[in-house]
Amino acid sequence: MTHAAYEAIGGVKKSWANHAEAEFAKLKPEEQQRAQQVFVQLVRPGEGTEDTRRLATRNDVGEKNWDLVTRLADARLVVTGRDETAGKETVEIVHETLIREWGRLHRWMESDRSFRTWQEVSKSVKINQTV
């Protein structure tokens, strides 16, 4: 592939978004709704800054969604791991480029921004109260 052809298809940034969209299209409608729930939980809404990746636990994304998380990991859209200190399984978006370039995820975040901001603030308050 020539550099010009590579740039014409959008380079790395657009290739991530195109890959995400192609993998999303393979899901059944019910799975697509669950994927939306998962991906929204994996984004920390920016407050006057860009949104960023968020490390979430299995509990954060929902036990019923973990089978889908493993499929998304197989598709290389998310990365799973384990927080050895807390003994919990974790998941995060594979690259922040998805947050910035995947239009679908951007739209989901815009529609759920106030809820996600509330979740982050509530979580922060809860942590501060236990310290």
C-alpha cells in the first residue's frame, strides 16, 4: 500500500474507527445495545477536556455483559486484565483513538454524558467518604 493510499483511507485513526464499526455491525441488535452499555462505561467524560479511557471492572460493565466483553476483546476493541490488588477482572478500550474517531461511540457519549458524569462524581464522593 502506498502512503497516499494509506492517507486516503484515513490512516491509523480512521482504521480503528472503521474496524470498530465493522465489528459492531456483526453483532445482533440485542448485542449492539449491550455493547453500547459496555463502551459507555469505558469512557471517562472530560470536564472541559477530551474524554479518556476508563479502566472498568467486570462489575462496572455488568456480569451479563462479560461474554460480550470477551468477544470485543477477541475483536481487539477492548483489553481485559485483572487488578491483582483488588482481585477483580478489568476491561478498557484498546486505544483512545476509538473515543475520538469512532462516530458511534462519540454519539453514545454525547447522549449519555450527564449520566456518566454523575456516575463518576458519585464514585469519587463514595471513595472520599471511605477514606
